[in-house]
Amino acid sequence: MKETSTIGFEYIAEKMHEQQLQLDSALMRSIQETPGMRGEALPYQFRSEWSVTCLLLFCFLLLSYALKNGKKYIFQHLKSLFQHKERSSLFDDTSGSSNGAVVVLSSLTCVFYGLFFFCYSIEKFPSLVFVTPREAIIGMYVFVAFFYVLLKWGSYNFINWIFFEKEHKRRWIQAYFDTLCGQCLLLFPLILLLVYYNLDFHIGSIFMLFILVFAKILLYYKGFRNFFSQSYGFLHLILYFCALEMVPLLLLVKGILYINQIVILNF
């Protein structure tokens, strides 16, 4: 009787073990065969880039340094954009620190334009995020902006050296770099809004277009007062402005689009 009871309990335990193995096997098959819900990929965000954050922090430090050391010069020359003086005043600040502030602010303008080109390219060509390192793309756009500014500076010097007097040429170059300094002060908060506050890119583009058009209007006004103040010089001003302002700008836009296509196709 005792032996029969032991065999019965062993038989029941064995059957329970087999049943548990079957349940575990069925559970594993159901897990493997039933596909899980795929996660939705998070959209790319500019503020997630450590290179963008480091670059903007460095730009903030440079901007603070320039405003601290060249504040008098900057506000004096931004004010002069809306005025016209036949000759420079003896009280104008032309110290080395002021010239350094102009170089810093003009360089920061190129950096901000490069970051805006980066935002534009990622918005219009999302595949750029996956085909090449973002640091390389940002560096490429900043280099293009620097090259554009240097090319315009060289073309201004060459054309004005041929057709205009030295004093007129000096005032025009000063006006050009003053507009770059003014654009820097307007572009910095716009870039911060685009990167860290998720400002809609279309709204940001409208603000960017406003800044650019406002700068071109100021240059148009300065060019008219500096070079073509006579009424018969209006046609010459149109030719000068289109040749050295609008055509390079169109070439810049086409160049950015062409670079994006090359990067996407080759990488």
C-alpha cells in the first residue's frame, strides 16, 4: 500500500512537471510569434547636438567680450548707419579694441548664418542627419558664410578702387561691416529661439528674411548717399547693387542647395 501510494504521487508530480513544461513552451512561442508594437522614433532636435551647444556658448562669450570692450564704437557706428557724414569725425573711436569688436561681431554673424543654413538643411533634407556627421555639416556651412563675406569684401575693394575715391571706398567698407555687426545682434536671439525653444522654422525664416531685407535696404541707402547722390546716378546704383549684392546672394542660396545634394548623393 505504501509502495503504491509513493508511485501514485510520483506519477502525479511527473505529469504536473510535463504540463508546466508545455505551458512554458506555449508561452515562449506566443511571445516569439506575436510582434510587439514598434516604438516611434523621436524627431531630431537641434538642442540635442553637443556641438551646437558648445558653439553657441563660445559665441555668447565672444559676444559678451565684444560688447564689453567695444560698446561705444558699436553703438556709435550702428547709429551712423541711419545718418550720412561727408567725412569722419575727429571724435570717432578707431582704437584697436574697437576694430577687434568689429572682427568678432562680423565673424559671429558668419557663424549664426552657418547655423541657420544647418537648420534649413535639416528641415528641408532630413536625410542629412544620417549620411554625414553633423559637426562636419555645421563647419561646412560656417565656412561657406565666411567665404561669402570675404568674397564680397574683396569685390567691394576691387570695384570701388577702380571707380571711386579712397574716402568713399573706406566709408562703404565701414558701412558694410557695420551692417554685419547689427545683423549679429539680431541673429543671436533668433538662433537661440530656433535651437532651444522650438520656434517654428517658417516663422524663423520670416524673421531671418526681415533681417536680411532690412540690412540690404540700409546698404542701398548708404550706397546711394555715398556713391550716387546725384539723380542721374540712380541707374548706376541699381547696377552696382544688383552686381555686388543680389547676384552673390542668389549664388549663395544655389550653392547651399548644391552642396546638400552632393552630400546626400555621395555619402
